[in-house]
Amino acid sequence: MSTEENKAIIQRWLEAWNTGELGALVEIIAPDYVHHAHGNSIRTESGPEWYEQAVAGHRASFPDHYGSLQAMIAEGDMVVTRWTVTGSHRGQWTAPTGAVIPPTGKTITYTGITIARLAGGKIVEEWWEQDSVSLLQQLGVIPEAAQAAT
């Protein structure tokens, strides 16, 4: 597929996250999908069913989740996106650390980068890095760093 076609698939991916229309994920996530996150650990879960559950779980915690793209770069079978997410913490959320955080009602904004590898019109592998520290600080789970004296 062309880089433009791959970028269009990533646009559909973003729309699925934003709208919660999980059926689109079945069409764009490969059955043998592999997820790498936070320090390149590989999740043992895979495939479109796992991905649907992950998105549904996140949207249950942040029902007004909205992601926007600041940049998208494509070359060959890879698409890199830099994104920002905003949302309100309305449901229990399990942080990347494994901590379960009850709803705070706080509005959050955090950024991240996803690298996706595509084949045959589907996302087959992703690498995720996100600013989890800022997210946890905004939720009040960890303290914000003390500001340096000026």
C-alpha cells in the first residue's frame, strides 16, 4: 500500500479512538497485531479483540477522550504520529504502572508518539510512548515536581 493509504488507515484508527466505534478496529487491526508500550515491553495480548477491549476500557475511564494529531510522517510500511489526548477522568482507570485509580473528575491533557507498521491494509505492530508521568500528576496520583527557584 502507498504511504498515503497507510496514513488514511491511521486516520481511521484515530477516529475509532475518538468516537468509540470499535467495529472499525476489526477492519484495521491485524489478527496477529503486536503491541509494544512503555519501554518497548511486548504485551502478550494481541489482535483486534484485545485492541477493542483496550480502547473500550480507556473510553470507559475517559468517556470524552479526544485525540488530535500534531504530526504524521509515513515512509514505506511505517507511520509515525505525534498526538495529544484530552479527556475527563470519569471511570476507574488502570495506569501503566498497574495502579488502579478511582475516578477523579479531573480533565487531563497528555501527549505521545505512536509508530505503526502496516501490512495488507492493517496495523500489524505498534510502539507507544506517552507522557504517563504528566497524566499521573494531573490525576493527583504522583506529586508535580517542585518548580526551580528563579
